[in-house]
Amino acid sequence: MSLITPPPILITGSYARFLQNRCASFKNIDIICSTEGSAIKLCKEIQALNEALDIDRDLGTNDNIFIFPIPGCRAIQLPNAYNIHPKDSSSDIQGPELMVSVDDRVINGHAAPLAIRAPGVERPLWCLSFAEETRLLNDTLEHLIGNLNPLTVELNQGAAFELPQTILFGFPKNGKERIYGLLVRALLTLDKARQFISIFAEEEPDGQLQAQQQRLHTLAAILQRKLSRHICRSDFECRVSCWLSTVPHVSDFEIKRVEFITSLLKMMHPELHRIDSTH
């Protein structure tokens, strides 16, 4: 499988930052494809490789990989994606998650992919630079800042566009729950900004990164203030707090989920938790 021929297939996320020596480890591997066709082709090649491995192992079935399409939402610049979960069928152990996103901004903007050698990989991997990755995040933050209130009005007036990947409101029953989903998506983007700010705090940025770093701090602070003053903030916090008080704390997954959602809620209070601060 070639990662060099166009349209580009770029490694991003924690693995790209690991290869660029910006973090000591990585949890998942993320890939950005510039077209839906290239993403589908990549998923088919991964599925074919999985089936070939099954034959080699005499398993006869391809039950150790799962590919889930995840719809995006143009209204919030959320791209379509595919979640790929490898699984060891003999032990039920979940492997690292692979996320394939479809985002044409990597060719329509000012992408600066880097060819990096990875241990054990014959061909160089094309990675998105951290500066470019930050630019894409900044563009999404800017879009949310400009559209959070107008989208809230649209949803309140009966617009029914779906907002996927909202943790608690994936199947909204009414306009209010769609607004809650919008707030969750904004908080998830803000949480990613928080992660990037923590990475910047660990080292001095080079010239290419400095402008994007400053922009990130500014946009994150603006979005946090807009969320803290959102017309539905109190109702949203009550709804989520109610869920937090009733969810069973049985498994590690549930405990971590509760901790994560609690951390998202805290970001709606910039007077107590400013994410644009490095301290």
C-alpha cells in the first residue's frame, strides 16, 4: 500500500507527533484522506490484509477487525470518518484504534506533509506537520466561534441536522437535545485545543509553530467564553450532571467516561479553569 501517490494519505494525531519527537508515546493512529474514495480504498486494503492474515492463521473468518463508518457534519466542519478496531479474537483484547478521516482541507489549504522514516516500515510515512495540524484545529475553532449561536438558533427553530459523536446525545429526541449535542461537540474541540496547548507548554515552538500557537490560545479563550455564556448552558449542565449522578461506576470504561465528561463540564467555567493558560 503506497502512501505517496496522490490523493494524499497523511498520518496525523498522536502517532504523527510521536514520529516528530513531540511526545514520548502514542495511543492511536489517525489518518487523514483528502477524498472519500481514497478512504474507502484504504479501508478495503486493510480489510483484505485482515482476511489474508485470517487465511494464514487457518481461522476461516475475518472476525478480528471491525470498520465503523462515522458520518460527519458540515455545519461544524466535522469530517466523515471510519473507525477501525483491531481485535485479537483468541483473547478478546482490543488493539490500538485507527481513525481514518476524510478532510479535503489538507489539499485545499496550505498543507505541509513531512516524509518520515518509521522503525520497521520500508516506505517513508507522510505525516502532517504539527503546525499544519494546529492550523486545521484553529480553523475549526474559528468556525465554531462564528457559528455556535446561529446554529443554536437554527436548532431551536426546528432544524434537524444530525451532530454525530456527541457522547451522550447521539440520538437526540428533540431540538433541545440537538443543541446539547452541539455544545458537546464544541467542548470536544475545546478539549483537543487543551491537549495541544499542553504540548506547546512542554517546549519552545519554532517560527512555523509560533503564529499557530498564538492563534490557538486566542481562539480557545474566545470559544470557552462563548460556551460559558451560552443561552442553554445551565440546562445543559443540569442534564449532564443528572446523567453523571445516575450512571453506574462498574467498569473502568464507565469510570473513565465519567471522569472525561466531568472534565468537559469544567471547561464551561473559564473563571475557574482557563484552558488557554499554560499554568
